[in-house]
Amino acid sequence: MKMTSVRSTTSLIRILSGPFRILKENDIDPNYVINTLRDYRENNDTFTKVDLLNLFPESMHSIFNIWSALIIIGCTYGLMYVEVMENNTKQYRSALTIKETNKTMKDMLIQYFTSYGPATIQDFSHWSGLPQKDFMDDFNEIKDNLFCTNDVYYSLTKPRKNKIKYPIILGKFDPLLVSYRDKSWILGEHDSSMIWRIAAQVEGVIIDETGLIATWHYNAKPNEMTYVIKPLNEINIDFIKDKMEAITKFMGRTQASYIIEESYY
């Protein structure tokens, strides 16, 4: 099933702009990088980042680590994908290992509204990168099998209210950040550039019952996680420490430290 649109093409150009700029500034032809990765994955199903770096002269290694250029180019061009292992290490797989599927557009619609519903038609369009005209006929065929709330929100089962335990801490590229077109429930009146930055850089968010209270990212060392938090106003670290320590444990580290940057306002 081929999925292309002007919007998705524009997004790819934006994602690649940083890595391509870094390569060109250092007189490295992006086509040389793409072709080298393409040839390598033909005969290798799995590989590490070090394996990929070693395909190129050592003088290029530090350049490739800027913007994670090598990984971004390989994944964006559909040459490979990342696989997170049980011990939280990463390896990469050739996209040639992906098996053909007989799934249809209806299957994809049902899967989306099962996983991310309640959601709107516009949300699915945003998530898939497809204009509505490409899927509305299929949507209308499954529409009667979906629950509809307020005439716009669709889900496979009837929505129910859940008690939320705050704070909510979402990492960058969390499905709640990227799977919906409408971001107002997170941002409120704030500028979207606080979270979605140039060259596909995304900040995590911290939310309480009032809405967005901070953005965050981390720096990982062998035994320590350093959390860099940029609040909208003053923030009480004790409010989020328990959940940050759970992230630290999940990442296989034993220590956590915090850097509180100057407030946005």
C-alpha cells in the first residue's frame, strides 16, 4: 500500500534538512552516504551503529554523530529501522526484512481508532500523512462499526472516563504527542515551537491538572540519567521525582540528577 502526499514529502524534507546540511558543510555527498547504506543492507539483516560508522572513513564518524545524521538518513529513506532490545540496547534491521502484508486501508483505519481513539478524521490524516480523499471511502465503510462522540471523535469501543494520576510525563515522540493533529490539549495558549523544534527535534512534556508545566529531555551516561527540565514557571522537583526515577530504572541506570533551566517566561 503506497502512501504519499505533499504534506508527508514536506515533512521528510524538513527532517533531512539538518543532516544534509551537516554533510554538505563537510563536503560529504549525501548520495554517497545513501548508496553506501543501501548496498550494506542488501547483505546484512541486523547491524549496530558502530557497524554503520565503520562503513565510512574514521574522519567522518564525528560528523555523522551530529544530528544522528547516519541513522536519520537511513531510516528516513526506508533503508532500515531501529529495534530496541530487552536490555534497552538498540540494533538496526534492514528494511528488506519487513514482510509484505495484505492489510488494507480499512485495516489501518480500524487499528488507528482502536489504538488512539477517540480521535478525529483529521487526526488520522495527520498520523498517516494521507489527505482525506485517499481514505474517506474506506472510512465510510467502517464508520458504522465505530463509536462516535460529539459527532467528530471515533473509537472502536465506547470511551470511558479514567482517573488520571498527575504528573503525566511524556517522552519525545510519545504517541500522545505525534498521533493527533490537535495539540491544544497540551499547549493551551503556548507556542508549539516549545515542543516541536527544527529538524524533527522534539521535547518531552510534563503535564499536571492545569496543563503543560514544563518541557524536558535527558542526557544518558553509563550509570546516570541527567534530566534537563525547562519549566513554564517555578516547578517542584519532588512532584516529578518518583516518575523520573522510574524512567531511570527502566533505562538501566542507578542514579538521576536534574538541571532546571531558566523558565520560558
